[in-house]
Amino acid sequence: FSTHGIWHAVGVDGLRERVLQLDGPAQELLLSNGRVVCQSVSAGEPLATAPHSEPARGTSKQLNAVYDLQVLGPSRIAGRAAIALALLPRDQYRYGMELHIDAETGLLLKSLLLSEHAQLLERFQFVGLQPLAQLDERALQPVTDCKPALAVVAEPPIATTLQPAWLPPGFAQFCMQVSRNASTSALVQTLL
């Protein structure tokens, strides 16, 4: 369990974000349009940015094929009126979700990831939300020792690629890359 302060601002230069860990060691992360600008780290830890990718997009028809959407009704999260939704998987390849959406802004205020036995696997929840017309510029400035992130140049993939023999319904191969220097390969699949 950890608590974070999160600031988001959208302007002419795009989306700027600041995330500050509020418990344990002070750690901070600044992002610009989804890319790490700087972060505070323990001594000796390398700083690197992961390649930015667009989130998966699908149609409501594709979502309805793999999940049953149910409106649970009104809820209250972080002192705000919300609507609770349940996404119940139609097969054994996905987890269920409970989502609480802010009635005024449409922001996700709470998300629960549930196992096939309805056991809580993960919780994300705001404890406070203050939507502002304009955010004070000082709120997006680091307060810890924020070191610039190093850009990582991806090496070209090996000429041969691996192909999965089977994907669960509703999943698609998004990216397959085998690193020449790594002992493991990564298969990233995304839910449509």
C-alpha cells in the first residue's frame, strides 16, 4: 500500500504530470506527454525512460464480447458522487473489475481488480480530488532531487520473430521483441 500526490495539467505543450510518493522514502516523477522528464532515485539506480506507446483501443462491441458490463449504481469516493460499474469476464482469461467514475468529471476515482473468485488483487483509489480550471505552476515543480531521465535507444530486433501459437479471444499480438543482450524475451499483448 502506498499513497501518492498526483498533479496533471493540460496546456499548449500537452500533458504535464507530477507524481510524489507521500509515504516511505520521498520519490518523485515528472512526466511530459507520457515521457519521463526526471525522477528521484536511490544512489546507483539507473534512470531510463520506457518507450511510449498509445493505449489499446477497442470498440464497445469488442468489449461486450469478452465482458458483461453492469451498472452497480451510485457510490461516493473521495467525498464525490460517482457511478459504480462492474466488468465481469465472460471467460477464464481475464480478471473482473469494479470501476467508480466521478459523476462530474468522468475521471476514474476507484478501480478494483478481482480474481475469478472475487478476491481483491489490486486497488487504485483517490482519497481526494480537486479539479481546477488552472493549476499553479509551482505544483508541477519537483521538491526532491529530481534527476533527468536518460533516453534509451532501442536496439533493432533480431531478424527472426516468435509468434504465439494461440491467443485467448479478445487478445491481439501488440509487440514482439527479442533483445540480443537479454536472456528473456518480451511479449506484450493488449486487450482489445
